[in-house]
Amino acid sequence: MQLPRHVRIRRLKSGVTSFYYEISTKYRNMKCPVPSEPLESDFALACEKAKTLNGQFDE
């Protein structure tokens, strides 16, 4: 499974796998306007949302 840029997998206490969009500290320190945020637990939906966020990141 290929993850989009800035996407991390986390296993919640409940055992559910969840995906998070996390901007690295380097870019946060540069005042990147795109926030780190939780995505969906569904891989396909998480990829779609990450695609949108990465588009904003690249602007």
C-alpha cells in the first residue's frame, strides 16, 4: 500500500487503523498554512482527502 505524501498510519486504542495528514516540523516552522489533521479510517477516502491537502500544500 503506497501512502500519499504527509500521510501517517496510526492504530487507535480501539484497534482501528486511522490515517493522519501530518506536515513535518520543518514546514510548520515555515508557517505552512495547511494544517495537520486526522483523515478517514477508510484508506480510499483518506487518500482522496490527502490529495486535496497536498494540492493546497503545493500552491
